[in-house]
Amino acid sequence: MRLIDFSECRIDRHTDYAGSDRKNAIIYNGDRYMIKFSERQEPKNDYATSCVNNVLSEYIGSHIAGLAGIPTHETLLGTYNGELVVACKNFLQSGETLHEFSWYLRNRYDSSDIKRTPALSQIYATINSHPDLSQIKQIAIDRYWETFVVDALIGNFDRHAGNWGYIVGVDDTIRPSPIYDCGSCLYSGLSVDQMEKITSTELSIAKRLFLYPKAALFVGEKDVKVGYYDMLSSGYDKACSEAVLRIVPQINMDDVKSMIEETPCLSKERRHFYETMLEYRYELILKRAFLYVSEDRYDDVALDRIGTVSSKEEDDAWNEYLRAKEEMSFR
């Protein structure tokens, strides 16, 4: 696969893309695209990189979502004036409008009651009560949890209320948007040096499976972010369990690995890190959760953790990792 040079593309001056990443709007092959640039940052610790890998994370994370059979925005890798960029195709047709879920939250709640990370109770209350979303209630709920399953695989820590939404058609019909905004997955803030160190020690892997990233979802009364494995395996939410049964069998890790192998601009170290962490996340989070849910027995240990804060999180992550490896006879 070759990189596309978008430098000479016509600027799209009629489209405004929100969000925190540096971006531009272009016309490529007659279609509207948003191009995202890598974000420069001041490293916060020894693990962080000075240039966030959101471009590669957006491209690979979005392709994994597509491989799982969920409608996802189209992404292309390329360059723009010498910088590596990801081009995200505008999925709106003429006359259509995208409303992010945060827009619907603001219809129901005062701004003081809305946080960047949504609460599960608010998600359900909004979908059930909003006159538009209530028309497609089950479709909206199913898509949310299907996206959650994919986010668990790619380790997305930032599916906040502005990172998914619904499309209003020209005839006022409502439908879920494709998955978009996956730039915060695959540990996008790590440097290559730290990627190598992480995959060389089991404790570091364990922490990045069961300690962080957590899902961008508050569950329970204490506004505690939920762990992906805990939510998927515990039976806490019926619709979540049903999404596990639908989506996990559709994920072919050989196809995921082939896609990564074909992605340009990946160093040997970065490719190894992505393949290793995705294999671990699939086996010890998704596949393991699927086995619990498919046998209708669920994981009571995971259920007990939901809504709680531990004072010994690293120890808990290590113990969960050992339990997962034993249950799955993994490596």
C-alpha cells in the first residue's frame, strides 16, 4: 500500500470539523475529507512521546472496527506538505446533519450535570426519552455496545460523548453514524522505546490490559470509569452481553494482523507492539468475556469491581492477568 500525497488537494472551505486534533478539510477524488495531523505534546512521563501517534491509531483502529463488521468511516494514510496524515472521508450526504451524543445530552441535562465522560445512566435515560432517539432505541443501544466491544479490543480511552453520534437525514429520519474518531486507541501516547519495554515485561502488559486504559464510561453512583473486561464479562448489562455474542465471533485476528502488516510507515518495533497488544487484548479480554457470556455464567469477580476504586490497582491488575492466563491457557 502506498501513501497518498494530499498536498495539492483543493481546500474544502465549506466544511468545519471540530475536535482537539490539528486538522484541515480537503477535496480528494471529488469527495470531502478531513485530514488529521499528529499532535505534538510535552511528554508527561518517561513513557510518553513528544508526538502523539493519533494518525496511525485512527487509521488502524478504524480499519479494525470495519473488520469487525461495524459501519466505520473510511480512512486513508498519506502525507500533507511532508507530514504524515490520516484522511477521514466525510460520511454525510448532502443535506444531512451529524449530532454528537453530547448534543442530545444537552437537550436533557443542565451543563453542570454533564461531564466529558458520560455516565451509563445518562446514556440510557437520554436514548429512552429523547423524541428522536427513542424512535430507534434498540438500534442506538445496540450500536453503542457494539462500538464498546471494538473499543475494548483497540484500547480506546476516549469514546466520550462527542465521539459518537447520529445522522439526521433530509427526511428527518435518524440513524447511528459510522464509527469515527479512533485516534486515542492503541496507546497512542507511547514512544517506540517504551513500546519495546512494555512488551518485554508481563507486569507492564498486565497493567495495560486491566489497569489502563479504562473505558470512557462512568458506571455506578461514584462516577468510576469501568474496566473493559469487567463490563464485557460480568453480565452487568444485558445489551452489552448480547453485543459480545454478536461482535466477538466476527473478529478474525488473522485479518487484523494482515492489515497491520500491510500498513506503511510502521517500524518493526511499532508493528510488533501493535500485534502483541492486540493479541493479548483479544485473548484475555474479548475472547475470555465471550466464553463467560456464551455459557451464561458471567464473571462475579469482574462484577464486584464495577463501580469501585481499589487502593492496590497494580496488584489487582497483576492478579487478574494471572487469572486470565490460567483460564485461557494463554502463552
